[in-house]
Amino acid sequence: METVRDQPLAYRIDVAAQVTGLGRTTLYEEIKAGQLRATKVRGRTIILRSDLEAYLNRCAAGEVA
């Protein structure tokens, strides 16, 4: 059984694209548009799992165009 400890706290863009099925370009566009929060750590863009989940929930609710 998978627990919260087994899940990563943050994703690199390429991994976020894999787990969501969205393209890298789409993710970068959503970040640029302010729809998806991301941060830089040592030059690498990462998305917190909680921010990715919140974004996907807003998409499902029709709040993101």
C-alpha cells in the first residue's frame, strides 16, 4: 500500500508532465500565465505536489481555461 511518505513532495517539469499526462509546454504556459505555481531550486523548476493537485482540481472544476 502506498503512503503519503512514498509520494514525492515536488516534481520536476518532466516528471509532472508524466504523472499528469500534460505536455511540458502546457505546464510552462500555465506557470507563465499564473495558473500553476512553480519555484526554482538550484536552477531547476519544480512544482510542489500540493500546487499540482490544486491546479488539477481547479481544471476539473472548470476554473482554468
